[in-house]
Amino acid sequence: MAESHGLGGCIERMASTRASRLEISSRGTSRLRVLLYDCHYQQTELHGRGSSYVLCGRRFEARSQCDPGFPGHGVPLITYARSDATQVVFLAMTALSRTSLLMPRSSRFSGELQGRIPRIARRLRSRMNELGVNQTELAARCTGASHSLFPEQQAPPITRERIAKILMHCKAHPGKSAARVISHPELQVLASVLQVSPEWLAGNDDSRDLVLWDPLADPQRAHHILHLINEHEDNATELLVWAEYLICSLVTPEFMHKHHEALFSELDVLGAHDEKRKVVQVYDNIGTARRKHLLDSRRKNRRLIQFIFASDIEKIVRGESEYATIPQGVRRACLENLCKLITDPGLGIELVVVSDEAASGIKIAFRDYDSLGVFDESFVLWRYHSGRIAWSEHSGHARSHRDLLKKLQNSAIARTRDDALQIVKRYVESITD
């Protein structure tokens, strides 16, 4: 098998800057895109052909291990390699073959904006009401944002009159003076001022294209993700969530913080302590906001079900894997808090512990993910082990993932709230100080 030309030399150059990640992804046929990221996510790009690469003395094969029948599959697997000589940790993602499914598109928009103006108008009005901003105030903010985002000659003028014409599409019959087109720069400015993503503002429910974000490379995406989840949760009656861990809303703040520190401990190996602190803080902020939102006593009309495999929750009990550094007292307090949440019927929270053996087929389907959430049949979001987030508002994607999660109930160790409570209580009792 041929080796990528120039890859070894690039590794040597990047070693001096303490590269933290090597990413190899498919770019059609056998051509690969190779990116080396340093601790500040600066990248050097190489191009090569072949299916085998030697990194730090270890060989990585370009292979596909995805299930073409499952939506969202096709993201490369993660492999860690370490060189004691350079003290460099590489996150190598094996490339996809030409027969594999490609990763979800990361383009900002799907389709033309002209046909989306009514949807944009409704979401624009909804967000304005949520923020308490009128048309005059929004126009003033857009003026400042427009000049900060674009060169002066390219900055789109978004006046109060322009906003009013867009909002006319909220009516069944907009009228002749309503806006007929909206440009991508205008959408970008409006999204920036409203603190939402352009993808959400444009609407994504009529497109089967998935939206792919990397919140670690773009911290602003963390705020966009939080808005997306809160927005759809407020309109949903049932949330189905599977994760390899207990979601932040169901754990104590201390447990959440220590878990996040453990998840990003590889940055300590790189000496990137400041970067780790920032990333942990981002996820702590998201988790805190989600816990507050989810447990708000005013939101009693929705049902939340978290699915978790027995082997994953037992890692918490035994203090294994990423929970090894979390003290027993913190883990015990977390599970005691979980019992309280399950006991309170007003919160509408349920825990479904799934048998690994009985649901082995579905577990394989989840191998590329660490979490997956479905809100009714209107929204689905999942996170890959690489940290990327994929989401869709298309009912087809939401329905297929919802059906998959519903199947997990057939493999549940406990099917009722009382049964789940008894299981968690036994877990609590098994954690001895």
C-alpha cells in the first residue's frame, strides 16, 4: 500500500508546535484530505493517495466500517497514537472508501432562500419577541453588525423598512410590497444580531441534507446548539435521548464538571491546559443552562426519556473509564440526585436502562455516536465521538431515529419508573466509601 507523500515530513514540522489532531477524510474516490491541527486548531493541509499511513511508527488503514442502512453513518472512527519521542498525541480518523456514505454536508444553507422567506419571517418574528426587540432596535443593531461582518462596500443595508417587508411574509397574503428576495449576507447579519445560527433562521425542515457543526473549532456553535435544543424542546411533547453517559440535566454540577475534565484530559497530555479549561467551561455552561431549562417547573407538559445501556451506567458505579478520577462520593451523590428526579412525576423524567445483549444490533448502529436526541418528529441531533454535531429538522430523519430509540424500550431491563428507580437505588447502595 502506498504511503501519503510528504506526510512524515509534515509530522516532523508539526511536532515542534505540538500538534493535537490529525484528521483524514474522504474527498472522492481515493483522494484524501489530510489536516494537522495544533493546540490552537490552526491547520496544515496535505493531499495524498493510498489507503495506508504510518504515524509515529504505527500503521493506520483507510477503511470503512459504516452501516449504509443507518442514517448519519459514514463518519471515520477515532484512533489514538502517541510518540514518546515527540510527546505528540494524534487523533487519527481513518478514511472512508469510495463505497462508504459521505459525511453530512457542512454547507451553511440547503436550497435557495427565496422559497424560504415565509419561514425566515416567522422565525425572525419569534426570535424578536423572545428577545424583546422591535423593528427599529433590530435595524440599529443590524447596521453595526453589517459593518463588522462585511467590508463597507459589501455590507448589506438592513433598515427598519427592509425588516418590515420581510415580516410581511408572516401573513397568509403578504401584499405586493413584501420582500421578494433575501440575500445570504442579510441572513448572516440577522442571525448574528439575533444570536442564532443562519441554518436555523433559514429553516431546514424541507431538506434531507444534514447540518454538520464543530463546536470545538468554532465556540460560537455551542450557543447555536443551546438555542436549537431549547427552541425545539419548548415545542415538543416528548424528548427521547440516548447517550453513553447521563445527560447534564440529570447529574449534579460537580459530577458534570469532573466528567467534562475527564473527557478532555488528552489536552493535559499535550500541555494545552488553557485550551482544556476553555473547552470544559464551554460544556459546563451548556450543561448548566440545559439543566436549568429542563428542570424549570413551568415546563411540565413534556416527557423526557433517557436511554442508557447497562454497561455505560455501571461504569459510573464502578468508577471505570472516564469516571476513574471522579470520587466515589461525587458519583454516589449523582445517582442519589437521579433517584430524586425520577421520583418527581411533575418533572416527567424517565430513565430506561437497556440490556447490552438484547439490543446488541442497535448498539452497533450507535458505534459512531456518543449521544442522540429526538424531539417529537420535528428535530434530531446527535454528536459523533469526534465532537462534531449533526442535526436535521427534516421529519424523515427525526422519525427514523425516533423509531430506532423506541425499539430500545423492547430491550429495557426496567420498563416502568418504579423498576428504574429500584435499579438506580441498588447502584447507589453498591457504591461504598
